[in-house]
Amino acid sequence: MLEQINNDLKEAMKNQDKFTLSVLRMLKSALQLEGISLKRELTNQDVMMVIKKNVKQRKDTILEFEKYDKKAEIESLEKEIQILQKYLPEELTEEQVEQEIEHVFELEKPTSMKDMGKIMKVLTEKIGTVADMSLVSKKVKDKLMNL
């Protein structure tokens, strides 16, 4: 995946696509920082987590900009998100997320809210790169509350 990002970066340079180039440079910088903090080579899973984190940050920023009606900035961030999302697999539907949660609950057999960390750890490893983890967290919490 890193190779694909580097190739796309070179392609953006050749095409003089300054916007894509700046987004990919920011991504590459974030990936390098993650590699330094982990003190190892990044796996595809690590790369996807970094990209997902960057997309989430931009979505959060869009929500803030909407409060102040900053249309140009919102448009720019949406373009950045589109560029980043092409490196991510398609996200699971809400129904698929619920199925995964059910499966993990059957395996782990949680008894109370104290088991939330354990459940979330398993789910993050399993579907962390293909699901909205805030949605997953909310659903797990609701399910644990109803035990």
C-alpha cells in the first residue's frame, strides 16, 4: 500500500496536480510519523489505520466549519477525503457491523460493561479498518447495557 501511495505521489508530481500532491505529502508525513512512533515498518493494516484517522480528522473539521458556514474550506476537505478514501476498503454496512458484534459477543461472552475494552480490542483488530469505530463503540455499549 505504501508503494501505491508513493506511485500516486509521483504521478501527481508529473501531472502537476498540486492539490492531490499536497494531500499525499501530508499523508506520507503522517505515515512516517506513525512508523517512527511504532519503531517498525508499517503494515498495510497500520497504513489503513493512519488513513482512516486522517479521514476522521477531516470529517470532524468539516462539522466545525459547517457551524461557521465556511463553504470553501468544507469543499476542500471533502476533496481531500475523496483522495484518501481511495486507499481504504469499502466500509461495512451497519448490518454487517451488527453481525460482527454478535459474533464477538458469542465468542467472548461478556457479562458487564467491564468487558467493553476486551470486546472493542477484538473488534478493532477484526474490523477496525473497514468500519466506523465510533458506531461500533456505540453499538457495543448499547448491547452491554442491555445484558
